[in-house]
Amino acid sequence: MKPFALTPEMTSAVGTFYPTGYVFAVFPDEAGARAAADAMQEQDRTDVAHAPPDAILQHVVRTLGNADDPLPSVGAEGVIVRRIADMASNGSHALFFEAHDEDSPESLTDLLEPLGCQAAFYYRRLIIEELISTPVP
């Protein structure tokens, strides 16, 4: 498992976090994220990045910037970044990995749900699939 590093390709045209073709899966704590990464590696998901709360807050949340000024954005990216920020603020860790060509939203949900994932987002072109959702506070 490698550390998460935000690159320009992971943002939309306006700079908000939108890594097309990737999954951002959030886990309640570091132990859960590391156990999930180990399980995923056994299933040939070898290019998984770990994002601890401080990295999420410093890099992912930073992309929100002033995207909602003066009006809220039309897309869901800002809403999702805020939800990710709330989870990271409460100590959640995340795993970030590229979806395989054969992956579907259902197969990704089947992969992540048994691993204790609390929320997961699959960023596809023009749509963000919410694979696992937690209640919005």
C-alpha cells in the first residue's frame, strides 16, 4: 500500500476532487483501512493508496476552495467532498484505487461492503456512483 498523493488529473476543470476512473473508499479507522487494503491485495488490487485523515483534510478538502461562491455548484462533487471532510474530521481513513475495466458499481460494492467500508464513491465520467452510503448528518 502506498501513501495517497493528489495529482492534477484527480480534479475537475474547476479544481474540485474528481478522480475519474477511481474509487475513494472511507473506513472508520486506520486498522480497518489497513485490513481492507490487505484483503484487497489478496484479490489482485495491488495499487491501493492509503489516505489518513490529515491527508484527506489537507489535499482532498482543499480542492473545494471557493467552488460554491457565490452559488452552490450544480454537481455533487462539492457535497461529496464535504461529506468526506466530515468523516475525516472524525478520524476516518480512506483507500484510493483505480477501478478495473471489468468493474461495475455492483461488483465494487460487493468488494467493499464486507470489508467494513463506511462510504465509497466511484468517480465515473459525468457521474459519481455512491457505492456505500452513510446517513448524511
